[in-house]
Amino acid sequence: LHLLPYFSTKQLSMIKPTDVKKFRLHLIEEKKLSFKSVTNILSAFKIIIDVAQSDDLLTTSPLRGIKPLMKISPVRNAYTLEDAKKVLCLFNWTNQSQRLFNFVAALTGLRLSEINALRKENVFPTFIDLKDQYLRGELRPLKTKESRKIPICPELYKQLSDRIAQSTDGYVFYDVGATKASDSLRKIL
């Protein structure tokens, strides 16, 4: 879509790094592509160059010295401890189960699907033994494929134990659902 129209009149061996830099600028300024898209296009070009070099059609790469474009991410402001305290402790949550769900997320850094998968056999007095996630209606392997132990404080263990005692199916958050918990947090924020 982009390589052939731009370089169609040049032999591969005649393309120089300056040509690739001009091509990259063309994609950004004229085609209005994102840095990620441009980097992906150059990755496809690299495959072509690598094959040409392995077949001895090229001795040097026109991509030498061309680095992937990195977009500077905007600085994100984190909530202060005071803000978190207001959201999780002081505001009046209509659903305490959804509040606890978000509390677990804030204290442990677990993903929503990982919290959804918590069962009584995962919760211990000093840690959560995370082994899977609950996604699209079923238990699945973790995104990282590696189980991990997440330390928890005694207060959180007490609250989780109280939830487990109410559970009818062994899941800690059997009645909450990640989407509802996430939506309720957005409303409070």
C-alpha cells in the first residue's frame, strides 16, 4: 500500500538511507500516519531487505541507522493518596461489593479479569495466589502466563474473607462483574 507506490521506480539496490528517511517523512506529513503505523511499515520493509540480503541481492541495508519512531507519551497525573482515600473510603458507594472490587484493584494492581477469577482457594491471610483470569465467561490462563503471589494486608484479607463466606460458588466476586465495578468507579470519579 505504501512501499510499492513510493519506491516503484527505484531498484532495491539503489535505495539509500536518505531515501528511507524521506519516505518516512512522506508517510508522516503527507499520508498523516501515526508513528506506530510508520514503524510497522518500516518493519515490513525490513523483512524485504533481510530476504534480499540473504539472497545476496543487497550488500548493505538502506535501513541502517534508521531507528523506530517513538512518540513521547503525555505525562499522566496519578491520584494522590488523599484522592484515593476520598474515592475508595469516603464517598458513599451504593454497592459495597463494587467498592471492594475496586479496592482490591487499587491495593494489588490486579487486572479486572484477574479479580473476577478470584476464588476462595486463591486467598490467603498474607497474599493472593493468582493463577488465572476470568474472561469472556470462562477461566483462562493469565495474560503473562505466569502465576504470582500478591501480598495483601490483614484488613483486606478480612474483607475478602467476609465476601468468601457469602459466596455460593467459591468465587469472591460472584455477583459483581468487572464492567459494573469499573462503571461504578467512573461514576464516583
